[in-house]
Amino acid sequence: MHRPLTNMFEQAFRNIDDALRKEAGCATELDYAEQTSWLLFLKYLDGLEQDRATEAALEGKKYTYLLDKSYRWETWAAPKDKSGQLDHNTALSGDDLRDFVNQKLFPYLQRFKDRASGPNTIEYKIGEIFGELKNKITSGYNLREIVDHVDELRFRSQTEKHELSALYEEKIKRMGNAGRNGGEYYTPRPLIRAMIRVVNPRLGETIHDGACGSAGFLCEAFDHLRQAHPKRTTAQDKRLQEATFYGKEKKSLAYVIGIMNLILHGIEAPNIIHTNTLTENLADIEEKDRFDIVLANPPFGGKERPEVQQNFPIRTGETAFLFLEHFIKILRAGGRGGIVIKNTFLSNTDNASVSLRKHLLESCNLHTVLDCPGGTFQGAGVKTVVLFFEKGRPTRKVWFYQLDPGRNLGKTNPLNDDDLAEFVQLQKTFADSPKSWSVDAKDIDPATCDLSVKNPNGGETVTHRSPEEIMKEIAALDAESAEVLENIKALLK
């Protein structure tokens, strides 16, 4: 890492968080990430427009700005004097700044969606983001301080973007660890990287995540493809930018964070649509809608209404199971999937679970099941497995790997890349080991299609945490919640 740059950016992020803590409307890591995101986006947009204007000038062309002059960052947020310092005579502050942002800037940016030529344009993204968020910074003086810190950040070079994306990922990680539903926003990056190595996307293939959250799968897949193919043609780069990564996200905050995360990783106008994937009727999916690869961690434990369930041949209220049905349908023949799901999917005896396992085994080659230990997802009290499959031919043999890092995973001791290195290596040849084994499809009970993880090598099938450990974690989470509540109370006095 480029230390001076990293230190400067880290300090700016810390200063932004400190200023946000003074705000009554910003009580959690989720609020900090949300408010930082819209400001970062506008600062990024300013840099993008300046770069495009410079390129146009070099080619002797005139650049048409997306934003009218009075709404550009350089005008309202950070007007500069001749020496390049903040021009205090023209820079807004206090109530004037807050009122401009709430009454003029946000309504202006929201209208971009109406004039956009399509959902893949940067104009559409601007309208969608500012239609979903609101400024929660009520003190104009606080807002002035935060804007000044955001203005210290630069997005122009690849090095700067790389440093910023690492810090932004850290912010998402903290947000993911902040609450009991944190797993919704954050899938551990080592797990994502291992899944990508197994699925092995290639240049020219399309990659989809219909529950993309903070876009971790798409960002890591982008990094993987760039590193695997350092010598790319201009056409390949254009395809990576515009026609490789596709995401859908239902929740407003996750949608905004996913877009910002992809932008910081280097994708200018991410193909992420703000929608509930499950409202699409499976019967309406055509060949042109399909993808080569699906990588996803759909939400655990959600419940869907009957009108949503009607879109699926196998009806269930369980959100993650409906997502799995969708993912199988949206893959092309020969397409590959890597999906995180609750481990109860492998053995549930209700009709929908049995039917879905049967459908998966008959329509796809479920070649690998990775059994993840408890604590893989912070704050989520469920055990998970990862299903790896190829669509278009039935399962002949399933290779299981029981991940055992040899320690209890927790907030201070999360999963790392080394923990998954053996899995990635053994998976290439489906090798047997004390932690891995294969099951023939003909040995799977056709009535139940039970796929429970049963290590024949005597490995523990379940690692129970001690009651003391569980109580300790509950106490820590409760203490965290109490601290947040105390902060809110203090602000309300």
C-alpha cells in the first residue's frame, strides 16, 4: 500500500465519521456509510466530469457536462480561490448550505432519472441514488466540515481509487459487523474469493448477482479478471466495464453502497438495478435474459408474500430458496453457480425443500458443497453451505468439503484466505482427505434427496460452541446496542 496516501485518506475517513457522530440522525455504522456514500459519489462525479472535459479538450471537442454549473461540486461544495484553497467568500455554510442541499441539490439530482436514456446510464444512477437517500446531516456547520474532508479525497489515479476502495470496503465490513442482521450487507471477502476461484469466470462471460448487497461478489470478480488477464485489449476492457457485471438489489442503502463500491473498484456506470429480483416471474425469463455465471449470498431467513411466491413453480415463503430457484432458471445451459445458503437446505423435510433439492440435482451438476463453520457470518446465528453447480446435466457425484479453521471464528478472529486455501486446492481434483469426501448420486435417497453433511472420516459433523461463548457474544452485542442507545439519548437531551 502507498502509505502517505493511505494515511491521508484514513484520516479523512476518521474525520468524516467523527463529524457524523455529532449528528442526532446518524446513530449507527449504517448511517455513517450511507451519508459518506452520497457525498463520495458527488465528489467522484466531479472528478469524472473534469477528466472527461480534459479528454474532450485534448481532442478539440466541447464537453457537455451532466450537471449544471451551480450543482457541480466545484461550485457549491468546494469553490476554490486563485491559490487553489477553499474560497470562504463563496462557499456555503450553516443553514444556507443545509437548505441548498435539501431544497435544491437533492430535488435537482432526483430528476435525472426521468431524463435518462436507460437504466445503464450514469444519469439514471444519479436519479436513482438521490431518489432513495436523504441528507441526514441537520447542522449546516457539520455538513461544511464533512464536505471539506470529502474534498481532501481524490479518485483520479488507479492508486487513489485502490486506496479509497480498500477503506470503503472496511467501512462496509464494520457496517456488516454492527448488528445482528449484518450478514445482509457483508459476505466475508475470503469466502467470496474462494468461490470465485472455484467458479473461475473467464473474460467475455457475464456474471450476475440478483441479491448483490454491497456488490462484494461483483467487485471481487472484477479484480480477479483484471489480475488474471493483465494484457487486455481495449475491446476487452470496454466489455469488462459495460457488459460483464450485472446486479439487482432490493434495499435502498445496499443499492447505493453497491454502486459506490463498484465505482471505487473502477467500474464507471455499474449495471445494478434497484428492484426485488423475486418479483420477476420465472416463466417470463427468456434466453436473452440469462447469464454465464451466478455468484450470490441471498438473504437468510426472509419471508416472501404469497403474490411473490406465485412467480415460482416450487412455492415457499423462504426467501433464499426462491432465490436459488431464480438462479437456476437465470443461468444459461453450461452456466456455473456459486451460492451461499443455510445448511438446513440440505436436509429440510418440507415439500418445497425436497422438491428444490430434486430440481437442483436433476437440472444441474451439483459437483461441490462447501460446509462453512459457525461464525463465518458475523452476527448471523446460522450455519451456511456454499453450493457449486453447472446447469444442463444431472448430478453424478457430489464432493463435500468440511471447512474447519481449527479455531472459533468471531469478530476479532474472522475467516481468512489461508483458511480456504486447502479447499480451493483439493476442489480442483475433488480429492478425498480427512475433511473431504464424495457421494455418488445413486446413493442419495430419491424420496428425500437428503444432502446432509456426514463426514465418513469421523470428522465432527457439528462443532458446538460452548454456552459460555454464546452468552459472551450475546452480551457483547447487547452492550453494543446499549452504547448506541446511550449515544442517541445523549443527542436528544
